[in-house]
Amino acid sequence: MKGRRLLAVISERRSIHRETKPPNPVVNQTSLGKRIRVNWELYLFLVPALLYFLVFHYAPMYGIQIAFKNFIPSKGIMDSPWVGFDHFERFFNSYYFWDLLWNTFSLSFYELIIGFPLPIILALAFNEIRTGPFKKIVQTVTYAPHFISVVVMAGMIITFLSPSTGILIQLIKWMGIDAPSFLSDPAWFKTVYVLSGVWQSTGWGTIIYLAALSGVDPQQHEAAIVDGASRFKRLLHINLPAILPTITILLILNMGNILTIGFEKILLLQNSLNMESSDVISTYVYRTGLVDAQYSFSTAVGLFNSVINVILLVTVNRIARRTSENSLW
């Protein structure tokens, strides 16, 4: 009897062990390969995106090492001598370091403070408009500037604000006001840059918020109307909380790119008179790297720019994770 009981216990333990035994990795590999073979069309769509990031984002990271070398094109990256942090020390000790940092931060934060809330306000306003031709016309008018290229946009700004023939300048003079030098006065450069960017991107930025607002349950509004809530209260307590996760994620991403301000329009609007406020890190990297051929030094400056962006991204994401339930990771 004891032997039979022992055999029964052993067989029971073996069955439990077989049930709890981790799956065979070969079986997992086979099932993964089978899924790829069955759904190869879907995986094929991932190939262009993977190639894009590998070729244009990860492969060029091999050249970051020249920031710590005295890069000589004839010797190549591998044979160029190491100099350590000399290029970083040269940049930090330069007289223009704080000017570049201030111009970059001030211009980025100015654009963030003015440009970030406007798409939210416009999306909430669009959501309150009933479907009809008026809504479609307004959306088309606000979306259209997004498709204007940077070069054309800069040309329009220069044409409109030209001191002699500019339409806006002539309108200001017709009103009896002395028109300031928008293109040459350093005090006006950041305002011109930010407001033109707001006009170009605000309408397009509402799309993602409108998509988030489309997911709001209409029964919430019906219940709020029954309870006597006004349209403003419904907007404040139903619509705004619905897009709050989207607002948080976009704010984190914008803070992570706070120093990566697009230099194309700045470079096109930049001149010797407004250089005091228009020279930012990205334009300085372009000038030292491509114009002056200081490849190692410009790479070090660009690497410093990227490191600060990563620090800001991680910091803001951690703050958002602690203060709310929304974060990138």
C-alpha cells in the first residue's frame, strides 16, 4: 500500500511539473517564425521604418566619436588622434557660450509658452462648432499655412516686413505709427519668429487634440446638460480632462526638444544686424561645422545640445510620472 501511495505521489508531482514547466524556446521560435510567415505582409510594412531609423538615426551615431578627437579627413575617423574633452572645454570657456545658451533657451521657451496652448484652445473651439460649411472653411484656412515650405515662409516674412515696400510696414505707417525695424532690430527678432511659427503650425497642431476629443462619450455631455452644466463647465470638466493625457505627452516631447529648435527659418531670417538675438546653438553648429569645417568642434557642440535635451526629457517625464498618471515611460 505504501509503495502504491508513493508511486501515486510521484506521478502527481510529475504531472504538476509538466504543467508548470516553462515552454520550450524552440517551440516559441517556431511559433514566431510561423506568425511571420503567415502575416508577412504586415511585417513587411515595418521594413521601411526600420531601415529609416537604422540608416539615418543609428548608423550616423558612429561618427559621434569625432567629438573626442581631432578629426582629420585624410586620416579618417579611426586614425584621427584623441583629444578627450578639449572641444567641450573650448566651447564652455568661450565668450559666446552663455549668449548662445540664452538665445536658444529664451527662443524655445518663448515659442513653447505662446505656441503650445493655442492648438489646445483652438481644438476646444473647433469641437464646439457644429458640423457645417463654416467649420470646414475655418479648419482649411488654419491648416493651410502648415504646407508652406520654410523657404517660402521666410520669403513672405521678409516681403511683408521690408522697411521700404513691406505691406505690414506700409499699413502701420498709414495708421500714423512709426514702424519698427522688425528684420534688423534684435529686440523684435524672437517675436517675429515665434508669431510666424504660431500662424503656420497652430491649425495643424489641433488635429491630434481633435482626435482625442472625438473619443469623449456623448453620454457624459447629456448627463451634464441634465444636471444643468453650462457649455463652459462641460468644456472644463469633460473635454479638457479627456485631452489631458495627450497634452502631457506632447509637453514632455516638446521639452525634450527644447534646444533642438529648427535652424532653417532662423538662418533664413538671420542677418548681421539681428545676430545678437538670432544666433542659437543650431546655427552656430552649422556655421562652425559646414562653413568653417571645424568638424570635431561642431560635433562636440551638437553632442552637448543632445545631452541637455535628453536630461530635460528624462526630468520632465519623471515629474509628470510623479504628479500624474501620464508619462512616456
